[in-house]
Amino acid sequence: MTTQVTTSPLQGDESSERAARPFDILGKAYEETYARPPEQLAAIDWLLARLPERARVMDIGSGTGRPTADLIAAAVHRVTGYDVSATMVDLARTQVPAALFERADVRTLPETPGQWDAVTAFFPLLQMPRADLDATLARIADWLAPGGLFVFATVPFDAEDEEIQWTGQTIRCTSYPAETYGRLLRGAGLEIVDLWQLCADLVAQRRSRPQDDLTTAWIAYRHQEGVPLTDAEIASTLMEVLTTNAETLALLVTTALQHLLSGDGYLRLVRHPDETPAAIEETLRLDPPLIGWLRTTTRPLTLAGTDLPRGARLLLLMHSAGHDGARETHAHRSLDSFDSFDSFDHRRTDAPPPSPSEPASTTAPVPSTRSSSPTTPWQR
């Protein structure tokens, strides 16, 4: 089926145009950067194995049409993709003629209760206010037919309208911690399927038959008070590690190459391969794949002059720390500013080394239970 549709004006507020702008600029480069991530392909395969014949599938944030709409349409399902970017819609129509693509903000789509066998959303809901995000998730649940499936991918972190750097552009992002997504989606009448159970089953298997792997190491881990992690904590963390690993690695590699190729860094590394670790560290400082990480203190401590009790929730903003142009003096050492902190220089010598006085075991990963992060199937 080939469908010709003219690009219509985007219905929405100024935030719709702001969300579209980075993707209009990136165009085909977005697909080349994020081409066929294994976790996304696995989620699509999972969905295809469960769809009825000629299923109606909505793809929110359809991008260039690849891989999601392309693979689902190739399986003779009826796919409609929506994207705020006119450039992305034009590319998708050219690359995936078997699907229908429309330029639209998901917040302005008409109500279609019970009309979709599946909805897919791979990272499209990060640029709207939380009130709109909450309403959109509830509407998606309502659009699903009984037994319908929602495959959802996002970046879980606790921030609203947070300014970040992404692919060389400044965008404003909003999200929730993983456990909040689970609460919102369960409140909308959805239940998680398969992926959570797979991780929970693996934890149970490793308890009975330990192996030399990460899951077994987490089972053996003890807090300083000798308290082990619960099975729910291990399964949630395992699910997040399994699904985020590929994208963060791909983003780190492509960002490093972008910086190195913009100057003489690449040729210098060819001549001096021993400088490669420094180039990796400089990429992590300037453009880390993750802007921050949640932690919970496992004992009382004082951090940068602030007293923290056991159980305090911390958001460690690595991106902000790497761009710190200020000079601060703490009790344990003086932190000098980064010279030209917004430029890439893998030969810089002004990055302060880690302090040996800072305890390495004061924090532990914040667990989430039945999280929706970042690629999780939900069923109505």
C-alpha cells in the first residue's frame, strides 16, 4: 500500500515546534546515529509475535520510519506513524511507503478509544510538561483495544523542563523516575508483561544456581549493615541495565567521533593511541550519555559541606559537574575550574582527580519496582 499525504500544519503550541526543531535539523543523521539498536529490535520482535493479523498499530514519534514502522508494516500490519518533525515525516513516507505517516503532536490527536491493537513509543515523550505527559499516557491506555499492547521506551530521571545538550543541540527534557512511570501506567489500567518476568526469573535461577555474572554478584552484594538487595531491586536494576546498555555505548562512541573529527583530535589519536583513555574521559566530561544518576545514601555522611542522613535521595548531575566553570573550595580539597569548559580538549590537564578521602561505598543504585524504563511492554 502506497499512501501520498501532504504535510499539514502542526497543531499544537510553541512547545510542539520546539520539540520538532532538533529532528528537523538532524534528519537522516538521526537514523544513522541510532540505527537498529538491539533492544528496540527485540521489543519489536516481541510485539510482532503477539499481534493479531493485520493489526492496527500506532507509532508515536515515528521518526524516519525505521526500524519500527518499517518492520511492523513489512509483517502486513496497518501502521500509522505520528511525528512533530516535518523532515522526519517526509523521510518516513519515502522510506516506508507501506505505512501512513502524519505530522502531528500526540497531545492533539483525536480520541480513538479501543481502536488500536498496539501503540509503540520509543523515546518520543521527553519534551512535554509533566501534566501533558500524564494525560498522554492515560490517553494511550484508552486508545488500546482489549488485550492491546503498549511498547514504551524512555529515559527515566526526576526532572521537569531540564536543559540538556543532545547531539550538539540544546533541548529541554522532562521525565520521571522509573517507578513513577510504573505507577502512572498501572493507574491507567495497564500491566507489565514478559520483560519484568524474564528478569525476575533470572534472579530466581541465579539464587539456585549461581554463576560468574552480574546477577549473581548483585545477589551476593551486602550493604555496610549486611542487608542484601531484594529480588525486586535486582530484577528492576537488571532490566534497566539490559535495555540501556546499547544506546549509552552507541551515543558515547558517536559523540566522541564527532568531537574528534571536528578538529585534529582523530589524526592525533592515530599517531598517539595512548591518548585514547583521555579522549574517552573528555567525552564523558563534556557530553556524557547520561546527564545524571540517582543514588541513595547507605549511611549518614557529609558531602561538600552538607549533612545527609541514611536513605537520602541524591541526583548526581555528571553533565553539570563536567561543565562547571566556577571555583569552589571544599573541606577535603580545592576544585579548580575547567579552562574553556565548553570545548573539547582531550589533552587538558585541569580536570581534578578523584579524592582518595571520598568513600567509594557511600551510595548504592536506587531500585525501581516494575519500571517502564526504558523498553517495556504493557498490556491493557
